[in-house]
Amino acid sequence: MAEICVNMAQDGSSPEKCREARRRRIELRRAGLELAENWSAEKRRYESDRPAGGKRIRTDGSSSSPSPGVPASALLENPLVRTTSSLPPVLDLSPAYGVVSLSGRSRDMEDAVSVRTDFLRRTVRDRCFPMHFFGVFDGHGGAHVAMLCKERMHVFMSEELGRLSDSGVDMTTVAWNAAMARSFERMDELVLGSCACGATGGNCGCERSGVTSEIVGSTAVVAVVGPDRVVVANCGDSRAVLSRGGRAIPLSDDHKPDRPGELARIEAAGGHVIYLNGARVQGILAMSRALGDKFLKPFVISEPEVNITHRTPDDEFIILASDGLWDVLSNELACDVVRRCLSDAGPSSSAANVLNMEATEPASSRDTQASHVRCALAAALLTRLALGRNSSDNISVIVIDLKSSSNR
């Protein structure tokens, strides 16, 4: 079985340092193996549920017109539904991806990641294209806002985009901006009304019931990947970077309090940026936009900045990561590392063992699964490098291969 491990350089021989290095190695192994197991389970479920000669339709249950007699909750639990003859043909263009998320040198884990492939469908010229959701959420003051984002952000986004599609609105830049802004606004409203334990919808009955989370929040960087474009919405200092033709192209701009436009906005609202171990809003928060943070409203806002990038044949991959990575790695170095990992010509025998790939499987299936493993290894290597450069924060990384065999 393949190991995704990190041989950390020992800067001392104390038992405490040895235990800490071993804990990080175990976290990396677990992250890589979970990705492999999840991909294998997804493939087996697809093969067992796909009707002969039929296509698959996946939904999160948020459609405004679900199948008659089928509750939305049932679709959410079992997202594979048979196609009817009245629907356009579906092109399976799911990209390969890899995820690693770990606490690193921080004792508390406040990051969360969300991957929802095929979370929405878009029909173009009588053909149905799947859209894929990827999100990294970096919590602060607690983990529950990031976890709520993981559970609900893709649902809000599917509803808002679906509403525009149902109304016949063309998905222009203005429409995408409106849908993303409304999704983040709804997410912010939800977390501001949540209990300190993370429960929503009123009295949860816990010992902290009624206690609001005044200074608990989360960043959010979200990428919606389609066949012709990538739409990134960012709120905070997590980041998205595209590699195109060997160049690193930022798809988001960090919301730091001393960024000229952000500084002017904060001061216009009556707030202050105070320099205490870096620029901080009111001397507290090291970012100027985030979800939650009730105590710091209206200086800290939840409005995302949206970047729409049309895909080209030169696009290679996308990296989404929390600032635990970007604080110690440049965009260019991160892209160079991933490019080297993804340029591997074929799967190793250890990668084949992880995914139980058999020689009888079609070459395209083996290539797709191998692409997933290479993405996972790339994400793990970025994490290893950040730890080696003494990143002190949680580290969450998603690597999305835009040139994987299933996406050509």
C-alpha cells in the first residue's frame, strides 16, 4: 500500500520532538489514504448504480423541481439517479483532485475543506455539462463556522445558480457576481445566528445554548470548475492559484487589512487597522473580510471578490489552500512543486495498490485513478514543504488537475 509520508528533518533528539514529527507523518498518511478510499468508493458506487446504456445525473437535492414523489433529502443521501429520455446527454468531465488538511504545528484544527463534484448541471447547446465545487475554509476563534461552510456553502451556491438558470438569465459576469454574493450573504446570516456549539435553527439544548459566537469566523475561497470557465469567489486570506502554460496566475487577492482599498473601507466605516504582529482590524483580526465575526461588523465584511477565468488548453491545474501554506510558500514555488508531481508519466505500483487497480480495467480508468493519486501526492508534498518551512498554522490544500484524462 502506498505511503504518503514525510521524513521530517530532526532538529533535536528529544522525545517531544520525535512524537510531534511522528504525529505529522501519521496525519499525512491518513489524509492520502482517505482520499484514495473515497475515490475507490465513489467509483464502485457509480458502477453499481449506473443503468446499462444510461447516463448518470447527480444532484444535491436543492433543485427547484426534484423528481415527482422523491423528496430532496433522499436525493441528497443517494445522489445517483437514472436519466430519463427527455434530458440532454451528460458529458462526464470530472477533474482529478487531491486533498490534504491537517492541523500542522497548531494543536487545534480549525480548517475545513469541501469537494462536491457534479454539484450542479449546466445545459449548453443541447448538451449537459457538470459543474464542480471546491472550497477551503480557514476558521479562527473556533472550528464551527468553517464546518458550517463545509456543510452548507455548496447548497446555497447550487440554489442561487439554479435560480438564475431556471429564470432564463444568461450566466454573464454580473449574474455570476450576484449569485456568489448572495451565497456568501446567506452563509454569513446562518453562521451569525448559530450557537457557539455550531448548531443552527434555534435552541439546540446544549450547555452553551443561546451563547453567540462574537469573534468566531472563517475565510472562504471557493472554485466552481466547469468545462469552459473557472469561477473563484474569495473572502479572506486563503488563496486560489492557476497554473497556465508554466506560469502561476493568482485567481484571488488576499484580504489583508493594510491593502489600500480595504484600509480605506475600514476607516470609512469608523474602524481602525492596528499593527500588532501584523496589520489587524481593531487590533484583533488579521484579515479584512470573513464569514462570521459578529463583534467586528461592519469593519469585517462577508462580501466576496469574484474572478471569472475562461479555460484554455494551456491550463494545467488549480491550487486552493489556506494561509498556512501561502504564508511560507510563493505562488510560483507551489506551482512548480505540483507541476513536477503531475508530470509523472504513469502510476506507480504502489499507487495502483492503493486504488486496487487491476490490469483488466480500461486504460482510461487506470489513468484517471492514477491522476487522483498524483494530485493527492502533490497536495501532501506541498504540506510537507510548508511544515519544513515552519508554518505554524493549520494547512489545507486542494490540487485540481485540469488536464486529467477524465477532463479532456
